[in-house]
Amino acid sequence: MKHLILGLLMSAVAGSAFADKMADDYFKDVPNPPLNRQENTGLRYSHDFSSDGRMATPPGLGEQGRLMFPLGSNPSIVCAVLQVCDIALQPGEQLNSLNAGDTARWDIQPAVSGKDGVPQMHILVKPFDVGLQTTLFIATDRRTYHLRLKSHRSRFMPAVGFIYPEDQQAALQRARQEAAWKNASNVLPSGQQIDKLDFEYNISGDSPSWKPLRVYNDGTRTFIQMPASMAQGEAPTLLIVRDGEDTLVNYRLDGDRFIVDTIFDKAVLLTGVGRHQSKVVITRKQP
């Protein structure tokens, strides 16, 4: 009965420092129970891991100035009277329950926002007095949160969030995919890096079905990429032009490419003879 009366009295004076004084006066003659070694050890570990202990993890700074705490760090949230602290949960996370140690002098309400059709839960916290301390337990469909709340006259954390390992892993995976896509866009099917190749060639002359698609070199060899239609017809003969003379050169066909083990300034590709001849001229652009 005495506990019930105390609770009613404390509720009646909520928002003032009298509630703390009444609790102190009521419990001052009530001794704490003796604690064994295991209990003392557990309390010491709990304090060390709490936001007031030596293992407390400092927050980082997220988008729009939101303080980001590592998930599971049991952070301390500082709020101020006449101000709102916004505690944002993971997008898509559903709130199951909220439980605070002091519900008389703290206003704690859920709210929801959304982006791209994904709802995001927020916990809005407002203290009614200065110098208050309590704990807040949040249960969701994904995890639980253990927070400590403190009230200050003027200083407060307007926006708080959490760093989720799965979000970090997803961001890392996206970065890897983007790097892979960027690398793929810079690589020919042959595996050659485009930014390390020289494509400064002109292709002129006739327009047979086997006319090269492009010509490039890697600083040592020259590559002449041919169309797929060349597989159904006659492959042209490659000659290098040196001092105005057409000269035979060693080359090989690798898939759809002619590979020449040198770099030339001018070459011709030929099929047929006489009026049935087709000729394509490849000229390297001069720097």
C-alpha cells in the first residue's frame, strides 16, 4: 500500500524535483539487499559497458548532423526541456513496444516517416524537467535497444540514429559492384584496359562486309577488330605500307582480331583482284 501511495504522490508532482526528493526520503531507511560476488561482478561489468562507463563508445556524425551510435553500444541520449530528441530506427523496422523507467517526467512517443515506400520509425523524447535520468527499452521486429536518457537545461542531441552492420555490409557490397561495373566498362572483351590502349587510327577505303570495326595498339602490338560477318566469308590479307611499298607482315587471327606484333603507321587489307578487289586502308593518326 505504501508503494502505491508513493507512486500516486510522485505522479501528482511529476515535472518537479520533489519526486526525486520524495523517493529519496521514502527509501532512505530501507537497506539495500546484500550482494554476492557474482552480482557485484555483474554490476561492475554492466557499469563499464554502460554509457557512463569506461567502455562507452563515442558516436559518429551522419547525414544532416544526426549522431550515429554503433548498434549495441547502449548509448546515453541527452535531451533538453522544451526540445525534442529524435531517435531514428532502421528503415523498415517495426516497433513492438516502448518501456521507460520514468514515464511520469518523460514524454516518449513513436512517429513514422518514409522514403521510397519504406517506413521508418522514430522515437520522440521530451523531458519535463532538468537533471532527470532514466532508461529506455525499445523492442522491434528485428532487435532490442537499451538506452539511457538524461535531461539538460539547454544542451541536447536533436537527432540520433544507429550504425547497423548489415547496412555497412550492403554499402560495401554496392561499392564493390560499382567498382566492378566501372572496371567492366573500361575493359574490352579480351580483358585489355581501354585507358591503356591507343585508338587513334583512321579506317578508309572500300566498305566490304569485313571492314574493321576498330584498330588500336597497346604500345607493342596492333589489334584489328573485325566484324562477326568475316567468319562467313573470305578473310582479307594484311599488308603494311613502308616507304610507299606494300610489305608482307607476320600476323595471326585470334577470334575476331588480327594481331600484329608491331606498331605500323599505315596498312591495307585486301581481298580479290582486279575489279573485284576490295581494299581498306588503316592509317595511324600522328600526334
